Amino acid sequence: MKKKWIYWISIFGFLLTAWGFIPLYSFASQVAYMIKNDGTQASVNITPTIIFLFISTGFGLLLYRHNSKKHKNISLKLLMPVEFSEQDEREKIITANACRKVYLFMPFVFGFTLFLMLLYPFIDDVIPFYPMLLLFVYPIAQITIYYLSIRKQL
């Protein structure tokens, strides 16, 4: 049950990150258009970015607090994923197998993402932030493959 919650919190975090960065991507596109065409105005809606920063700061503090019990090094406290909470040799083997499966699936995910990128010229007018969404396919696929592998082995 704990792994399921960690999975959904991770997916929520990646979706929240995408939501927070899409306005910044839109702003960068407006600035590029402004520079190319001698425009004078660009605007950005920073509300999603501010909400993302507040929520991610809260997640970071929770992760730091959770990892403080297990690790002494500050970089491990901040960067060690919660999924790597192995308690015995069996869990270490399960984690190693799951990481191996993720590593083996990534070339296929990369190829799938490249294929989806070919669609961008056709939907540029409808979804201008499509490249930002595709950037998040990769980590969401990693988390999903890892979770499914762990779930199957437990």
C-alpha cells in the first residue's frame, strides 16, 4: 500500500511540475516571437508556477524530514527517492531488478517519445506546449515501470 501512495504522489509531482512550467514555456515562446518580429509585449501567468513552488517546497521538506532518519549526508537527505527504502537483502534485490527493468525499457520510451515529437508540427496551433508535455513522458514512464515491477515482485 505504501508503494502505491508513493507512486501516485510521484505522478502528481510530475504533473504539477509540468503545470508549473508550461506558463514559463509559453512566456519563452512569446519572448522569442517578440525578438524575431520586433514585438513589444509578452505576458506570463505565474500563478501555476508559484503554486508549484509552494507545493514542491512542502514535498521537499517532507522528503528531507523522512530521509533525515536514514541518512547522515545532506545530499542524500534531499535527493534520495523514497522508493529506495530497502530494509533487508530481499528488498535490495527487488529494487535492483526494478531499476534494471526501467533501464531496459528506456530506449523504447525514448523511441516512443521521438515518434510523438513527429506529431508536433501538426498540432502546434492546438497545443503549443506539446514539447513540455513530452519531456514529462520520460520520468512518468520510469516511475510507472519501476512501480509495476516492484508490485509484481512483492
